[in-house]
Amino acid sequence: KQLAAKQRQAMNIAYGPGKNLLSTAFMLWMSGSSIQIFSIMMTGMALINPLKAIFSVNDAFKAFEREEGVDLKLPKLIFVGLQILALGVGLYKCSTMGLLPLTSADWVGYLPDVFFKETSFIPFQGISGLVTN
């Protein structure tokens, strides 16, 4: 009975990022798509917070690691999956703001220069060639 309660608590921690996902998406939508300090700050937090949470997944479940019989594989996987989804929301916001290089025009600077091997010209005829009699 106590083991099942600990497992439920671990799953509640795992589903925590999903509960914040809609509020994060709403705040990103409300910040607009123009490049301003508020929208950049909100987008930066939407990118950095999931990354910090992914790298500290063991700290989130530290209270359950010393418990015997509590399986943390699925809760950790759900936690990381929801954090990746939250990171995707932040990356989508970067895309709508035009901060991600997604079009071919963003990569034109990396194309090699083309040197033409053939040239054509009209030979100089002088001034007398322009006067018609």
C-alpha cells in the first residue's frame, strides 16, 4: 500500500511539466511574434527551463531513489518526454519569431561562389563605328 502511494507520487512529479505546458504556450502566444525584450525573455525561459530540468532529472526523483521497489524508469521517461515537448513549444516560438534558420535564404552565405568560365563582350569599334552614313 505504501509502495503504491510512493509510485503515485513519482508519477505526479513525472506529469508535472505537462501541467505547465498550456500556461507556457499561452504566455508565449501572448508575448507576440515581434522581437522585443519581453518576448525574448519569455522565449529564453521557455528554452532554458526544460533543458535545466532534463539535466537535473535525477534530482527531481532523488527522494524516491532510496525507496525499495519503486520503479522510476517510466516516471523519468515521462518527465523527460514532457520536457522535450515543452522545449519543442519554445523552439516553435523561435521559429515564428524568425530566429531559427529554416529557409534556404538563411544559408545563402554558405554557398560557394560561382566563377564563370566563359565571358562574352562586344569588341570596341571606336566612335566611327557608331556613326552611320
